[in-house]
Amino acid sequence: MLPHEKELVKLLADKKFALIGINSDGDADTVNKILEREKITWRQVIDGTTSGPIATEWNVHGWPTIYIIDSKGVIRFRDLRDEEMQKAVEKLLAEMEK
């Protein structure tokens, strides 16, 4: 999945698109080492643990959990991966352009 996310970020660099990671892999030092090692360039929020406040509020029970949110802040898709995720994002971008 990670390679596809990297491709998507590059592909949509000039679009109104943001990929944001909510990271539950520990403290900032630990997360930053992971981001550097994996060459993850998109924004991250550090939730600390899998029972952190963001995971709890968003009712996340499995990782990764993916929410695709439209320009109005409405969750339109959940847990799509790879090509399905890209198609959903492209659909929402096309809707915005109308």
C-alpha cells in the first residue's frame, strides 16, 4: 500500500489533494525515524498509540484505516486501497472542478 500512496502524492501534487497520516507508532522521535526510513513525505499527526485520542474519536480499530473526505468535509469512502482509492480521489477531484 505504501508505494501506491507515494505514487498518489506525486501524481496529485498540483491538485487540491492532501494525504494526512495519523500515526500511532509512538513518540515524535520514533515516528520521525520511520518517516525518514520509509521516505514518507506527507503530513503526519502523531497520535502516540493505537488507543490515542484521534483513533478513539474516529472509532479506528484496525490499521491502516483510510477515510476519503470530500471538499466539504464529508467522509465519502472508507478503507479503499490502491487503485480503488485513487479512483475515489479522482472522482472527488472531478466533482470539485464542476
